[in-house]
Amino acid sequence: MTGGMDACPSGASPLSLMHTARQVDPDRFFCALFLPPPARSVAMVLMAFNHECTRALSMPASWSVAGPMAGLIRLQWWRDVLESGNAQRVELAASVLDLLARGVVRRGTLLAMIEARECELEGLPECAAWQAAMLDGAGGMQVAMAQAAGIAGADVLGRVRLLGGVYGVGALVRYLPAVLAAGRCPLSDDALAEAGLTRDGLRTGQATPAQIETLRTMLRQQGRDWLAQARMGGRLPRPALAASLPAVLGLRDMRSAAMTATARDALPRGMGDRLAVMAALLRGRI
């Protein structure tokens, strides 16, 4: 697997997981600080797991030789871990399996996150497939955090899933040029066609600023639709709201007028982002 996954059957230490989570997923790391205390350490494991799954999507150097195979092999390794219960002496895998053994997170949620990445690697032919992958991937990540916070109701988890999708959409709006440059294509073929692009064309060329903005416009509309659906059920229980806080950052990214169609590096998060997250928690609504 990765160089940072040393053999250790007892699982990764809380401090090392916290450091990893803060480095690889600073948005969710900050939001996870508002989860109930028992769920915070679980969130660190989930962020590290999600990062390992996402890494399988960005392997442009091997694509010309093996296509999606390298990424699919990496994801299959994680699928085998979850299904067999064998951590293969990998620290993070042992930590993930410990969560499952304690019933903190549902196995199906994590498997759906893996499947979402597999679908992206294999191609998302239409909008429905893309929506499912986004809600199982980014949405599933927040669902897992809500489960860690003790949320079990299907209705509430469904709304958390939608808000996770809002964060995922916002992240794509924010980082789309960089994501495409890294070799990923987390968009459906019909969305690409509407922007005058193809999946294969993106790997050999570059989207124009106008094409990037067309894609961002479609993403913003989807995010608004999911937000409206998530709000239909009224206020979320506080632990579910805490698990959904990344959606606040996603909404800010969707609304930002500072995004350029060509910049590969978005502006870093600032105090305004942090205050917006805390304000949402105080008012009890996203």
C-alpha cells in the first residue's frame, strides 16, 4: 500500500491519525472538532480511510498503460479488507476494522464509498450514475461520521448524505481545474458533453475557461437542489448537524465570486470560513 502504512496489528495511534487527517482533509478536520467527543477520534480514522480511497483516483502516470486498473486494484484491496476482516498488518486498516467490530460505523457505508470511487474510475455515463457516486462518496463520508455520533435513523442519515453531497459539489467547484489536471474526471459523460468535452479528451487536452465555468454552473445547480431536499425535514439533531458541517464550506465555495476558471490553487480557507461553520452550529441549521 502506502509508505505511511507500517505494519502494526493494533492500529494507528490517535495522534498519528489526527496529524494525517489534518494534513489530508483540513475542511473535514475542522468541522469534526464539533462532533461529540467520542466521535472525533472515529472521524480521524474515517478521513484517513477516505483519503486512501480518493488517492486511487489520481494516477495519471499509469493511465496510459493500464487505464483504471491500478486504481481499481488499490480499491479492491480495501474492499477485501472490509469483507474479510483481515487488516494485513496495515495500521489504518486495523483501525477501520476496529470501528466495524465495535459497530461504530456500518460496513455497507464504507463499501459504498469504495464503490463510488470504482464507478468514477470506470466512467459515469449519465447524471444519475454521477449523483449516486457523489452521494455514496462525499455523502457517505458524512453519513459515516453521523453514525459515529450515534445517528441511526434512515431519514436523518439520508439528509446528512445530501449535505455531504453539497460539500462534495462545492469542493469540485472550488478545485475543478486542479482535479482535472490530476487525472481525475468525477463528472458524468453527459455533463461533459454539454460543456463540449469528453472523458478521453480531458486526459489528453485541457478544458477552456468557458468549459470550466459551464461545468461549475451545473455543479452549483445540483448543490442547490440537494440543499433544498436536505432542508425539507426541518432542523437536524445536533450530532447530525455537526456531522454535516462541511456543507457550510461547500455552500461558500459554490457562491464564491473569487473562483477563476483557470486557477489550479484556490485561495486558502480563512477566518470567514471558520466563523460560518460555527454560526451554522449556533443557529442549528445549514
